[in-house]
Amino acid sequence: MRLSVIILNYNVRYFLHLCIASVEKAIQNIDAEIIVVDNNSPDDSCEMVKQYFPHITLIENKENSGFPKGNNIGVAAAKGEYVCILNPDTVVAEDTFEKLLAFADVTPDMGATGIKLIDGRGGFLPESKRGLPTPWVAFTKVSGLYKMFPGVKSFNQYYNVAIPEEGIGTTDILVGAFMFMKRSLYLEVGGFDEDCFMYSDDFDLSYSITKKGLLNYYYGKVTAIHFKGESTVKDGTYMRRFREAMQFFYKKHFKAYPIFDLFMRAGAFAFMFVKKNRKGDVVVPERYVLVSGDATFEAALMSQLEKPLVRVTSLTEENVFLQNAGAEIIFDAGSMRYNDMIAFMHKHGKSFTYKMRPENAGFITGSNSSDDRGQVVLVKER
């Protein structure tokens, strides 16, 4: 088998449904499998998988084992030559894995590869490619100094700005939401370190791979959506866990940094001050544009919405979108390709908000902010 896609899920049933649906499209021409590992979700995630995707492998953990152990369980069950660690709040394009496998075939020094990730508003996520987080670099990140002084190199080393968004190049650290590599390499470096519950796991795995003499690549020719807020709500708990994660990383790979905790506490204070005084990014659309060939779904959706909705059958009706700037675009995957949805979002960005409907599903979902959890609108099942 060529590829195993490992999706570790916890309590995001609707985003998981959308993720699996997109992955199934992306592996149609590949000898591949999907493995969902559920970390004892209190919602009906497992029941959903059994109902809509009974042919894929579902591993039901009896406890929340954390990100590292959950993924290690999935990789242990995998049969593919390559594995892709994939968050459940992601959406991939139809050609994602074909392009990555082709890239791997001609890149013998490849360790792990990441791709260009965008958020639910189409904005590029800079954590797609990152530098090595020394204590100073981590401080500039959590304190927001890199945003205040974007032109100062010493403040801008957390994200790898040397590689263009659509470029290809080597980078120290990849994000755990999407990591593609040989299964044998994953096992050779020990996978994700199970002593770390979250946040430093992708740093650790990325760095462990480079210590083997291999290179981590950012491949910006492929784009996927990472709604992000579903897995990472940035609050005080997030900052505490991030600080603990960095401490774990330094202790494992480098000498102790006594000044580190002072750096991180100061950065966390600055972060919370900015967050407290920042107005929320709340977007309430005044109208909707549904991209779908399904008139029945249009009627069902209109009964759930209180504002005007217009339906178009394709993204080529440019005049409709120009006339509805600021609307919420609702993509129906039963009528279009994920490639086209992702490309439209990345091109038009914050001109619109966006929601998606997996093929024949009774809901739409998406996220208007990478800082907060997304939204789900249930539509009467057919």
C-alpha cells in the first residue's frame, strides 16, 4: 500500500465528516487507506464514521490519550509506505497526495513534508513553515513582537519567511496539522513523544528527523484548509501549555535555559493583554451565495437562514460574487471540487466568509476566525 492517512479526532464530529469526505476524493487514484483514531470523544463522532464511512478503519480509544499517543496508535496500525498525519479540522484538495507522492519520489533527502495551509477565511497560516524556536524566538512569538516589527530580522525567526508561500524549500519545523513522511522514518525516530501531551510534539518530531540527517520540506504547490480554531482556542490555558511544551522541547534536545521561563511569562502576559483589549473578529453575513446544482438542498437551507440566499451552479458566475461582496459563500461538495473551493477562498480571502457542505450531508460548517471555534448549521437530512 502506498499511503495511510491518519486522522486523530476528538469531539469535532462535523469537521471530521468534512475532512474524511475530502480525503476520500484525494485518494481515489492511490492505493491508500484512511485510519481514524478517536480519543474517546463525548459527541457522536464514532457513530458518524460507522454510518457514513463504514469502509475505513476506526480505532476507538477508551480515553483521551493525547495527540502523540493517539497518532502513534494510528501509525502502528497503518499499512502504507507513507503516512500523513492530518488534523480532523482540515480539508484537502483532490490532487494533494498525488503531488506529494510524486515529490517524495524525486527527493531522496526528504524527511517530512508540509504544505501551504490556509484558515477558514482563506488567509495563509504562517505556521506552515517555521524556524527552530530558541527561547528568544519563542518569546518574540508569544509576545507578538514579530507582528509589531515585521521588518526586523531578529524579531521574525519563528516563521520561515525566507520561503515564499507558494515556494518549495527546507524548513526546520512543520506543523502537526499536516505532516507527510515515510512510515519507516516515523517509526525510526519513535514517532511523537508520548511524554508530551500537546504543542511541542510537532517541534520534537520535526527536529528529531533533522537529527537523522534528513531535511524537512515545505511544499507550497499544494494548499489545504486548516480551520485551526477547532483544535486550538488561544486563551490562558493555551499559553500555559505552550510554555510547558517549549520547556519540554528544550530539556529534551538542548541545555537548560534558566531565563526561558522569564521570557515566556513576560510573553504570555503581553499576549493576554493584547487579547483582552482586542475586539473580537465576529462576522455576521447579510446574505448568502450557495454554489450548488442541488435545488432541493437550496430549499432546505433557505428554511434555516433568516437572510437572503442566491444560488449559482458554478464559480464561473463572477458577476454574482462581485454583486455580493461581503456575503457568505456556501460550497456544496456534491457540485464542485475541493480544489476549486480552496483556490477561490485563497484568491478572494476576507472578501467573503465561507461554509462547506460535504456531498449529500445534512449540514454546513466552517470557521470565520482562526482564534475561535467554528460554526455548524444543521439542515434537514434528506
